[in-house]
Amino acid sequence: MRGHCLATAEITYRMPDHPRLLQTFVWQQFDIAPDYPGLRRFLTFWQAHLDGALHSVRVAHTKPNRQTDIRVAKSVFRLH
């Protein structure tokens, strides 16, 4: 997971039966910024196999994961 970040893409596409209407789809996955190879593979699949034409893609990401980002919990409490 070194160098990976949580990437979120808001994909806006045209409805196949009503091309004047736009719909959104949210894609989220750990990916490598700034190239986003996982997102590129998904968009290539979308264009090859799905009918909705892509209108726009907006991408946001978190900072890359580091070893210090994960901490172990020392105790667990239950509330009823």
C-alpha cells in the first residue's frame, strides 16, 4: 500500500436513452496519484462496454498512506 491514496472520482455521464440528461456515478478505490492507473482502467472499461457516454470526471484524493497512519486500539468499550 506504500504510495497509494484513497482516490474518489465523480463520473458524470449521459443517459443512453436520453442523451440530454446527465447522471453521476461515484468510484472510490486505493490508487496511485497522480497517474491513477486503476481509474484509467475503469474508464477504459466504461468506454468499451457501457452505453453511457462520459461527460466529465472529477477526481479527489487523500494523502498517500504511510506506515504511521495505522494505529492499534488498546481497548474497546461498548455502550448500550
